[in-house]
Amino acid sequence: MTYTVGLLHPGSMGSAFGAQLRGRGHTVLWCPDGRSDATRRRAKQAGLEAEALPGLVCRSDLLLSLCPPAAAEEVAAQVAELSTVGAGTIYVEANAVAPPRVQRIADCLAPMPVVDASVVGSPPVGGKTPTLYLSGVGKQADRIAELFAGTDVRTHFLGGSIGQASALKLAYSSYQKVSRVLAAVAYGAAESYGVADELLEIAANRARSYLVETDYIPKTAARAWRWGPELEDAAALLAEVGLPDSLMRAAVATLARWDANRDERLDIAEALEALRGERDLDDPR
């Protein structure tokens, strides 16, 4: 079965998704109003069909929102203002936005069904295979999985609650993207003192991501009282060489949440409770 998909709006990720769908015989529409020359070139290269927004919404079996996150609610509101939505049209909110924003989008678009989605991975170009995570009503998610069957976009259903897909994306992004920023400032600090090669040599000895080492979270809590002052000095180093120190000082403030857990033997749940400020300080454990 082929579908007509309205793509809102074809950036690098969206146009690559559109090209994948075109390759499976689906019709992919986009709205050129107010779009840049770069967007127009991407849409043309992907084989997308130009259509004014009212016509795009009316003709589409599925609306796929892949736009800058800051514009996600505005894009949804533009769709909600139109009275031409086709019966059974599904809105896929696939931007990196917080779960409450997804819920606001769903409320804005009601009674149009909304599926919460998130993309993890690079655009599906050159053999790359990102995953489109889905949460919401199962039958609607099944239609999206059917849509992408046979493409380089994998789909994975998380569950029936709006917000699950967005929470997963932001949880991962909070680690991945901030890690990239920290890598830049750490390298810059080492480079300022002529020890960048040695820093890279140390880093090359690790093959695993810290993110998978959840058993280390309680150890971090227990050692926070020692790590905080060390990172205070790291922040001073960054400031000395003209690099931003705000992320490092934010880490110090985060570690301070564990000040009361000095050398305690916590489990993961207890460490996270303390990080959230939920543990009773009079608890003898």
C-alpha cells in the first residue's frame, strides 16, 4: 500500500526521510512557502512534490513534522488552523522536544491523532540506518511502521504513552551532545598547555561509553564530595585559557546534590533519588 505523506519541513533529516519514502513509491509533499533556496534544492533532489499548505494537509494520509525543535509548536498550530485535514490523517511529531510540548501539540491538533516520535541516528543517506522511535496508539504506530517498511529507516514501538519517544531522544541527546561540548573544551584546555596528544592517547584506551555503565552512578554519588573541588579547579583552568567554564561549574552544582551521601553505599535508585533531592536526609541508610 502506498501513502501520501506531507513533510513539514525538509531539512537535511526530513529530505533524507522523504527520499527514502519516494524510493518505496510513496508520494511526498512539501510546502515551499517561505522556505530557503537550500531547502528547495533538497526537496528537488529528494523528488518531493511542492504543494501549498492547505492542499498538503488535505491530501496527506500522514503528516511528518521534522523541523527545528523551536518551531515544532508553531508548525502544529499552522496545521490546526486549517479545516481541510483528511479523515484518518495521522500527525507524527518527530522533533526533539520535551514530553509536555508533545502533549501541547497533541491537544492543539485534537481530534487529529498524534504519534510521538523521535529520530536517533544520522540521516538515512549512504547506507546509514537511523531508528524512528514511536509512542502512542499502537494501531497508528503500526501504520507508520508499514510506511517505512523496506526503507533504511528502522522503526521501534516504545509503548502507548505520548512522551515516551521524546523523553528517550532528549535523554540520549543530553548525554551525546553535552559530551561533544565537553570534549571540545577538554581538548582546548589540553591543547593550551601542549598536552593534547597525551589527552587523546588516554581517551583512546576507553572503548565503552560511560552511558552504559549505570552501575557507576552510586560510585559517582559516593565520590561527589571529592569530585566537586577537582572540577572547581578544572573550571578555573578553562577560564584561565579563555574557554567557557559554565558547563564545568554546572557539573559542580550537580555533584553538590550528593553532598550528604559522602562515601555511602547506595544502589542506583537511591543515588537517583538523592540527585532529584527526594531522599530523606534523616534516613540512616
